[in-house]
Amino acid sequence: MGKHGCRQPRTNLSGAKKVRRSSEGGFGLTAGKMDHDGKSQPALDEAALSRLLVLAGPKDAAELMRRLIKDISQLAEGISASLLTQDRAAMHKHSHVLLAISGTIGAQRVYELAQALNKCAKDENCTEALPEALEVPSRLQGLIARLRGLADERGIRV
């Protein structure tokens, strides 16, 4: 075991492109990790996001949605690039930002995946959390699509 609970031996992250590509299309807008009873977790706790938008107020809610979509889009690009180039420092940086955002808006599965990415960023021997870390970019695309849909439903231009 590595120092962060990941199994040995050393793993090359360059397989990210292959794993991501094989997963495309497998993640719907509300697809999520299966609970013990076989039901899928939603990609987003819309009640948590709604509370956040109410706190922001009508004027700032639109800006908040635009910024969330922009920030998550940038994270998706940065995480994809860091996985392909095996840039662990960038993975670590992006995973911390993603932990904060996903936790705040109620994107529980993305939060769990960001934890896996963070674990792999800190341990070059990480294999146990690697499949979840490689799932992050696809999940972020689904989250972005869901946020855009919610913005549209609320009449917010993004």
C-alpha cells in the first residue's frame, strides 16, 4: 500500500485518454454512483443549489450560475490536461478547487471523484482511486450540461 491507501505498483496515468474515451456516453445528466439499493445518485442536489441561488439574491444568482459554469468548464479542461500529462501538481490544485465547488453546490458524486483525484495527485503509486479520478472529466461535462439546463429553466442566460 502507498502512503495514502493506494495499492502498488506504480501506475502510468497516460491511460487516461483510453479510459475516458471508453466511458463517453455512459454518463447522463443525472447519472451517478449506484447506491446500495441499486438506485442512481443524482449528479446534483438541486435543492442545495437552489438554496445557494436564493442566498445570492435575484441579481447575483445569474452571475453565480455563469461563474459556476465557467469555472467548472475550466476545471474540466485543466483536469483533462493534467491527467494526460501526468501533472500531479495541477491535479492537486484542480482537485482542491473542485472539492470546494462540488461540495458547495451539492454535486456529491463529483465531490467523491475529486477526492479520488486528489488522492492520486498525492501518490504516484495510486491505482485504487485511479478509475474514479479518470471519471472526473466526463462527470464534469454532465454537471455543466445540467447547470446549463437549470439556468435555462430559471431564465438565466449563460
